[in-house]
Amino acid sequence: MTKGDLIIMSNIRLKKTWRWFGENDSVQISWLKQLGIEGIVTSLHHIPSGEVWPAEEILKRKKVVEDAGLDWEIVESLPVSEAIKLGNEFRDQHIQNYKQSLKNLSEFGIKTIVYNFMPVLDWIRTDLHYVLPEGGESMLFDFQTFAAFDIYILKRPGSQKDYSPELVLKAKKVFLEMTETESEELAHNIIVKTQGFISGLKYDSIEDYKTAFLSYLEKYKLIGKEELRKNLAFFLGEIIPVAEECGINMAIHPDDPPFPVLGLPRIFSTREDMEWLEKVNPSLRNGITFCTGSFSARRDNKLPEMIKKFSHRIHFAHLRNTEFLEDGSFYESGHLKGWVDMAELVNILLSEMQKRNNEGRKDAQIPMRPDHGIKFFDEFNINAFPGYPFIGRLKGLSEIAGLEEGILKTSNL
Ligand code: DNO
């Protein structure tokens, strides 16, 4: 290998992408190119999950992205319907539709698709306005508040037995100290506000969304971890051959938070789950969105080991950090602050890209996006979607880009 080769290889950086939610986003797409964004991550959020994404709709969005001088790099997400996760009578039709959407997307050059296999909810936080010691606003998952929501606000049948007696008592205290408005807001945040903009209009139009939500949970009564795994295996068995044909990388997003909630099973939270995924369908098209924030909400997840072991099938990286409170509750701590050593993870990703480049893999460059962000300054007056303020994400992106430059300039990569 000549010195020249080394210089070429060291030019490989993570591809800087940005999640944009379409015309309703508080960030305008025309701002992004000048900030060094290299690709857009977006979805057709208005199409209900289970339906085909028609070519005309894909083209419309692609044109908006290209008019801003950018490429539509990644679909996040092409949602997997509840019927597919449940394996019910609508599954086959929805899988046919999913395959058709993949084909349609591939015709417009889209190569990476994010999806998740979390039942009912896409992600959960109990506080969307958690004030950090320095003053910015972040998001928190608090165990006591979550148990209060489950047991006393939602009143999910049998919920008490999912928590220790001590936690039930604490949850009761939290609930009794809440005003009615606060408890309504908590339920609305969990069921509607954090979900609607991501997974379509599931509950927005339903007045009694708590009852509707309970009936969704009820459907999973007979679905445990094994059944859900079986349904994911079936989905992959159908989808991956199509992805192979179309040259598409599928990238499953981890559970957020990465442990069972509301009596629902979880199947993509740990290293063991990653091992299972690889075994059940070894194709490289069966890949992963490595979301450092989601995986890091479990102390027993050793992120450097996980990322190293599965780096070859990481098609997309979501980079952010978390910190724990004493009782194991966690909050989003900023991109470089927190318990995860971001430098170590970025280093591993850089090595993986170099390795792929040496192997001649076409997908040597791994796209990343700064995931979530802290709210600062006058963004309190802007109605950004929860987790997606402009400045906080831009800060995260810059921090990670700087970190990456530093690693590249000082290591042998
Ligand atoms: C929340 C995100 C999730 C994620 C989906 C991927 O901000 O982490 O919405 O994009 O779960 O399918």
C-alpha cells in the first residue's frame, strides 16, 4: 500500500445527513446545504403504514429535496404496520405493499431504509422539557413518572405487577402530586405528541386516545418475545430478497427505550438481539441503524463491543448520548456529554469505513445524523417537533464533525 492510498482512504468521513420532516418541519430545507449537510433523511409521513408509497408521492418529495441542492439519502422510516408485527390477517397484503414501496423507492435511487419493530409506540419520554444544569432543555425518561402514567393515568389492566412494590408506591406519590392538566399532558406526550409527527395521524383525530391506545396494547396480549421474533423473521424472509434484488439496505432501528414497556415485548434492544438478527437472516442487506442514544439507555449495553461486532452491517448511525439518574432513569445529555465515549464509537466507525474501502465495498461511507438535540435560546418560541430543534442538532453535528477531524488528524487511520 502506498502513502497515496492512505491519504485517499483517510478522506472517508461519515456522511453528514439531516432528518427533515417535510413542509411541516420548523427547519427549512433550503438552510441545510450551506451548513455542510450532504444528504436528507425523510419519510412520507402522511401515508398510513401498511399502504404502498406511490411513485408520484416519492417523486414529489425527491424533487423538493433536490431543489434544495441535496439528495434523498435515506428513508426514515418506511413503517412496518401493526398487522405485520402482530402477524394478523392483513399481514400478507401489507407485506406485498411494503415490497412494492421498496421497488418504487429503488427506482428513484433510494438505497437505505430505516424501520423498527417496536409494537404500538415508536419511542417514549416522560418529560419533553427537562432542564439541564446549564439551562438548555432536553428529554427525560423517568421510571416513577412512567409507572404513574401506566398504572394511574392509563390504568392498564395488570400493570402493577410489572413494577416493584416500592416503585408502585413512588408512582402513586408522583401521580397524587400531579394536577389534572399535568397528567393529561403526560398521556398526550407519550401517546400523541411524540408519535403523531413520526408515524402518521394515528391518534390525533381520536378524542379518547387513551382508550384507543389501550385497545392497541390489548392486541399484543398473546404476543411475547418469541412470537414477535417469529413475526420479524417472517417479515425479513419476505423483504430481504426484494431488498437484494433492488440493491436496498434495510436498517432496523433499536427499541427506544431498550427494555419492555407497557407489557409489550421488545426484540431489538441488546447484543443478543443483534446476534439473533444476524443469524435469522445473514444477508448484509439485513442491516442495522446503530442508534447510540437508544442502545445507551441500558447500562449493560457495551456500545463499543456491539458496534465493533456488527460494524459490517451498520448502514446508518444515529449519534447522541445519554446520562443516568440515580434510579436508572435516563436523559439525553448532548452529543459529546454523557456516559458513552463518542470518540471511541466514531473511531470504530472510521475504521469500519476504511475496512470497507479496502474491501472495495460500494457502501464504504456510512451515513450519520446528529440524533435529537437540546433546545437553546429563542428556540423555545419555535414549535419544533420534540427532539428536533435546529440549533441543538446543528451543535451536535458540528461537535461530531470536529471530533472526527481530530481523530483523523491524530491517528493512523
Ligand atoms: C425518534 C426516533 C425514532 C426513529 C424510528 C425509526 O426520534 O429515534 O422515531 O426514527 O423509530 O424507525
